[in-house]
Amino acid sequence: MDLLFYILMGLLIVVANVLGFLSFRKKKSLYSGALTVLLMAPVLGGIGGVISLLVIRDAFAVFYGLQVAYFLLVNSAIILVIAVITSAVRNYRTP
């Protein structure tokens, strides 16, 4: 059972990152990609919570969705830090 939830967690994280990458490619902005991943955290966390409720049938399964949302929030914070560093390097190198 644990393997199913680890695979689902990885899949939801990959989906959020792919959507962030598509947003980055469309708008040519790292901040747009970070914002997309940030906004997908509660959505995909809720989806993970509902799926775990359907599989486990226990009220404490909602905490799985909260854990997925937490990992996505950390992921979006890392992307935002990378975006800030990249912007600072670009502005520093441009005369």
C-alpha cells in the first residue's frame, strides 16, 4: 500500500513540475513557472487527499494530501529561489 502512495506522490510532483515548465515555455518567465507550481500545490494536494480517502477509507488519509501539498510548496519555493538567482545573474551580467 505504501508503494502506491509513493508512486502517486511522485506522479503528482512530476505533473506539477511539467505544468510549471509548460507555463514557463509559454510566458518565458521563471516566475510564472514558480507561481504555477505554487498554485498547483493545493489543487494536487486535494486530489491526492481524495484519492487516498477512496483507497484507505479513513479520515486520517486527508493528511496524505496535506503532505503532498507540503512537498509541492517546498518545490515551488526552490523554483522561486532559482528564478531569483537567475534574474540576479542576468541583471548583473547585462551592461
